[in-house]
Amino acid sequence: MDSAVPPLTSAADAQGKEEEEEPVMEEGERQGRGTGRKEGEDQRKRHLHLRHHYHHHHLHAVGLRCNLDQHRTRTPHASPPLAPPSATITNEDSSPQPAMEGDEKNKAKAVGGGGGGEGGGLEMTQYGLNGTSLPQTPNDAAVQPKGLDPETALRGAWSNHLDFILSLVGNAIGIGNVWRFPYLCYKNGGGAFLIPYLLTVFCCGVPTFFLEVSMGQFLGTGGLTVWRISPIFKGVGYGAAVMSVWLNIYYIIVLCWGLFYFVMSLTSELPWGACGNYWNTETCVSPYNRSSLECWDESFNSTATESFCKLGNLSRVSVQNLSDPVKEFWEKRALQISDGIDHPRQYTLGAGPHTAGVKWTGKVVYFTALFPYILMFVLFIRGVTLPGAMTGIRYYLIPDVEKLKDITVWVEAVSQVFWSYALVLGSLIALGSYNKFHNNCYRDSLILCTINSCTSFFAGFVIFSVVGFMAEQQKKEVADVAASGPGLAFLAYPSAVLQLPVSPLWSALFFLMFIMLGLDSQFCTIEGFITAVSDEWPKYLRKYKELFIAIVCVLSYIVGLSCVTEGGMYVFQVLDSYAASGMCLIFLIMFECIAIGWGYGADKWYDNVKEMIGYYPFFWWKMCWMFVTPAICFGVFMFNVVMWSPPKYVDYEFPGWTHFVGWLMALSSMTCIPGYAIYKFVTSPHPGTWQQRLYAITRPEVDLNALKNKYGSRESATPV
């Protein structure tokens, strides 16, 4: 058993070798006859038993090796002995390393597998939850999926690399790319807004995106367990989990509105195209028909002038009191909005629960991530061919350099990048954790960030071509009809499609695109939360992951029902302004970069990245983690604090108690960072001084040397 493992052979070859070695056994038997036939028989049986046990492990190793990405033929003298489950992990220089425990084993596989490098031995040890060894049986290869150790099989992994790419596309590219970026670009100087936007992308967006994906891939765990790399900052993971909970509650409501509009578009005539419906008022008139009304001006005190019109049975109606059927459909049919947040009354729409899982998410994004691009391209072709389209696009792109002097422009650029890149929500870490260890996450991050920003820019042409057409039809300026957020998706665009031929078709396509953009972001957000929590407590949750997902979704559904009452729009605005506000997001990102840049060490992390991809990334990202991104986040956060004003919905001002509740929701994520740091410091068993204790809880709790030895070496890669 102390001899080296022979070269890879088939089962038939192994059996033949055993038969060829039987004469050796017979020789041993003849030698044993001198001391008695019975003793010789026992010796032969023990020898055959050990030989059979040896070949059983050898054939099991053959089955595992055949599942590796690159099959390597090795000579007998180069192969290390098989390690029993209790053996320590040994690298090529035979320096012993302690066996890893818990979730750092979740990517355990044959050394060199997937990396294409030479050297390293086959690790036969298989680990279960919390580092416990699983029994090795002859049927292990049949029970576990090919190429996966038990831990990875229980946790899940991407079926292929394209699943990961499309999931990242779906996660990062969402509703905000369509309904917020184009308006911000127009509002903040047109083409000039691209200057602060691209600077923020280069200084904050890309480095943080790359950091989160690489953290998940290197440690192979979710957004909570990953912070064993610097335990004192684990509050960042808890804060991200809390924000994910709030997002899962109210983000689905937006998709619920989009689904309602999609269903209502499946008619021959759009219901918001004309008045006379049961939800319309007497003063309802389409803006496209107002030019046909009989109107006149009246003067008051020889200084003020007001316009009046005759409308149906009403002989004298102020123009300011005329209402729009599109707006009335949104407020009185879809929302059935009440007078205030303290008048919820009955429910109006239903928010559907949502489920996710890495295998299912990896497949559904083939449709939800790609189909919106097809719809967007179709809408773009139709939009640019409309009269007035170039007017809208011109407003969208014409640079106003004077706007760059306004600090608000730069703050909004930072907030837009952070939201559109889906940073610090735990989803990027979770998606990266299902990668192979040697996947080039640096290349993937650069590609995905480019796709995200280009999608936002392209969406501006889709939206403003239609807005320009809408302005021309209503004889108004683009500034008077441009809108952002719900105002764009449920007011401006539905109004614009009324003048298009076959308007129900274009309305249905737009809202189908809207739903697809939001769905995959919703899938990935909840996947980030589920992965973080189940990796933190795998013993209790991983075996029952489907049940845990169902419980989370049902609870989110129940709480989310508060957003679909007649006062639900006010609840939605409070959640949007406080629970998942840009202030909370920026605060968490700042400490995430500090944790890696200073707590763990940017240089160390660059070494870890090199272990994965084979080369050092561009040095600029390291500078961003240490200095640039934390400084920008701190400045924007302080600006938001100083310039804070109570949010409101249109002209409705919320009562004081809603702001108190809102700040509690905002602090629920931000206080996780200092709260957990204090808890960790107080409960640390380190006996030294407070400086030594602080240093100890900043250092990694995971054995990184064992982790690197486990994954083995990787041959050099070509830089991007």
C-alpha cells in the first residue's frame, strides 16, 4: 500500500494484472506450508483482500479522472499515493497542509482538473457538510453527478460557462437600464452626462463588479460565508442580505404592474386610449384630441389669464383641470390609488411569488436575458422611423457642458452605475461562487460591464425616439413629455404607442420586454439571498433548499401585498426611498472595498486572483479598491446625508411616522456593519491586547494555503 499508484488502466486490465500476480501468491502460500497449511491459507486470504481493496480504490480513481476536463496520462513514479479521508492535503513539494473544513471544500476536485496544468495528485477525500467525511462505497460514482464531489453536487454548479454569462447579463441588466438611464442622460446634460457616468464606471463600477465575482469564485461560497476572508467585515454580507430581502418584497410589484399592462394590451383597442370607461372622470380628454376642443382665454384683474374649454356636458372647464385617459388608467384602474398611505382599503392586484435555483436560473436566462434584446431592437427600428424621432434623439444626445458644474449630476451618475450593475446585493458573489475555480472572471467582468453600459445607452435611442414622436403629436417640447421611472413606463410610453399603427402590438411588445428585463434580475437577487443563507447554515438549510426557497417567497409575497392595496403606491415609495435607497447601497460598497483593500489586503487579493486566472489584472483595480472607490462612496454618501429631504409622491407629503419607519428600514442594513464588528470584537476568544484582538478578527478564518493546494497549479493564461 505504500507503493505509488500505477498508470491509469481499465477494469479489465486491472483484473488481468491481478490474475497475472496470482503465481506470486502461490509462492507465498508454498512458503507458508512450512509452518502449517492453515496459516498459509490465512496469509493468502489477507493478501488477496488487501489487493482487492487496493484495486477498488484504483478503479474508483479511474472513474473520477475520466470526468476531468483534460485527461492526463501519468507515469507510475509521478503519481502520489491515494489519500484516505483523514489524510492531510499535500502539494507537489510534499509540504503537508491541514485538510479544509466546511464550505471551503465546496469546490474540491482533482488537482489540476479544469486548469489544464501539469502536476498535482488526485484527491480521493470526499467531504460532506461542515467538513464531515462521507463514506466511500463502490456506488459513489453512480450516486454523484459525474465530475462533481459530494459538496458541489449538494450545493449546485453551472452546467456550462454560458449559463453564468447569461445569468450575469440578466442580473445586471434590468428595468433601470430602460426607465432611468435615458432620462438621467437627458436631464443631466445629454451627451455630457456620459463623462461622469463613464468615469464612475471606470473608478467604481468595474472594480467592484470584478471584486464581487472574483470573491465568490475564489471562496466558492455565498455572500455571508465569503466574509471568512475578513471576519470583522461580515456585517457587509448581512447588510446585503437585508437589502435583498427588501428588494425581493417590492421589486416584484413593478413586474406585477408590467404584467397587468401586458395583459390589458392583448385587445383590439388599448383601454387607456379613450375616455368613457367606468374609471374615467367627466374631465377626461385625450391630449391628442385637445386641439379640437372649443377653448378661450379669460383675464382676471388685468394681469392673470386662464384658459377654459367646453367639454361634453360641461360648458366651462379650466384647462388645468383636464385629465388624461392614460394617467386615469394608471391611477384609477391599475393602482386604484387612495388619498394617502393611511387609507389602504382593499387589494387591487396580486403579486406572484417567485422561486429560483442555480440550475433553473441558469436555463431560464437563455430566454429572459436574450429575448429583451430582440424586442428592444424591434422597438428601436420602429421608433427611429417615426416622425419627430430625431428631435427626441437630439435632446437625448446634445451635450450641455454647463451641467457638469452641478454636483448633483455626478451624484446621480454614481447612483445609476451602482444600481444598474447590481452591486453589493450578494447576487454577483452567489453567481460567481458556482464557477469553476480557474474560470477567467476578470475577462467575464469586463465583458459584462461593457454589455451593461452599452445596453443602457442603446435603450436611450429606443425610448427617446418614441418620446420625440409623442412630443410632435402633442405639439409640446420634449422636456414636457420626458419622464423617468414609473412615469416613463406607465405614462409616457403607453401614451406614445396610441398613435402607432397596430398600437396593441407595440404596447404588448414593450411590456413583454419590460417583464423579461425585470424577471431575471428578480431571479438572481433571490438566488443571491438563498445562496448566502444556505451556505452560512448548510447543515440545516441545504438539504431542504427548495422548501426554504418556498418559505422565503411566500413570506415575501405576504409582505408585498401591502404594496398592492389602494394605498400600496405610497408603501412602494417608502420602500424605494428608504429600504433600498442609494444611500444604503453606497454605504455597503464603501465598506466592501475597505474590507478587501485594507482589511484583507489588496496585494494578497491580487495574488489570489492570479491563482485563478494565471496572471495579474490591470493594477488600476487595486488602486480603486484601496483609495478611489471608498473615497467616491464616502463623498457621495455625505452629500446624500447633507442634502436629504423628505421624499414625497407627486404632491402627496408623507406623515411623520412613515419617515421614522423608513429610517428604521434604512438602518436595518447599514447598522449591520458596525453592529457585527462590535459583536465580533467582544466575543473574540483571543487573549491578547485589544490591538492584537482587532488584528486577529481582521485576518482570514479560512486556510488559504490549503485552498490553493486543493485547486492546484494553473498554467499561465493570456491577459485580456
